[in-house]
Amino acid sequence: MGGARYQWLSKSCEHEGFLVAVFLGNITRVQNLRSFLKALQGKPGPRFPLLLEEVLYDGTHSGDCILSKYAPKLLKEVDTVLHSSDILADSEKEFFNNMKQLCEASIATGNAILF
């Protein structure tokens, strides 16, 4: 995509083309969250297919996205984890609360979640 698109996007609305932008983590955080979710889901699994296969599958993302039509399902997975907040570390709570914001913004606007 060319520079003209990005120039237009940055001036397209008061949000400079983005409704919500949050830090999700680095490769170590992703690895830790993936291990946590695998333990939380137990067997037979998978209770968290979108989180494990589309969001936390790797510590690097470049141009990946979750289409808005999948945001409600992803939000349900995130809410399931957040219902276990008493066992979540602060960094885990931060990640899942940030994911919740992204899902809600995607649902409200119909825009994809970009990584």
C-alpha cells in the first residue's frame, strides 16, 4: 500500500484512522500467555481457538488481522478468561483487558483488529 493511503488515513477522522491502539506484548509475554491458556482450557480443549490459533500463535505479527465478524467470538473467549481474574497476574489482566477493548471497538465499528 502506498504512502498516499496512509496520508489519507491519518487525516480521515479525528482518531487518525484508529479507534483503539494498545500494546499487547512481546514474544515472551505471548509465550507465557499461550502456556497459561493451554493450562486453563484443560482437556479436551480447545476452549480458546481464536486466542490460541489467531492471536497468540506466535510472538510476531506483521499485517495479521481478525475480521470484525469474528470479534464477538473472540470477545467471548476473552470474557471467559477474565472471569478467572482471581488467578490472573497483572500482565495477564492487562493483556485480556486490552483485547476486550479491541474486540468491543471492532464490534462497534465493523473494522478488523490489526496486529
